[in-house]
Amino acid sequence: MEGTRKLRTTVQPGGRIEVSAPDLPVGQTVEVVVTSISPRAARRSVAEILARAPGHRLFTTADEVDAYIRAERQSWND
């Protein structure tokens, strides 16, 4: 069987990594690449990220955004 496969395993005591591919022929040359997977940080919503940013959010509702944009556009015409 040719091609690439992605397997996931756990490092065992002593740094041992075990990979099993019984469908590969004995004696076939293969390449093994090991990539360490870091635990993912908990996903946060955009609102949570913005709430913690310096200066926080400028607007809290869509109406506030609309009013700001209207005022800005009006200032261009003045």
C-alpha cells in the first residue's frame, strides 16, 4: 500500500513510541515523522477576547455602532 497515513499514539515510559501498521509489507522502507501535539487552549468567543483587550470594546450594541457611523458620515459633510 502506497501513500501517507496519519496515526496518533502516546509516548510510553522511557520515551518509547509504538506504531502498528499490519497492512505494510515486512521489509518495506517507510518514513516516520513525529510531531508533538500541545494541548489546545480553551476556545474563547470574540466577545471574551475583546472584553479582556486594553480599552475593551467601544460599543456594546449594534445601535451604538450605527449611531457612531452616522455621526462620522455627518462630520464628513460638515
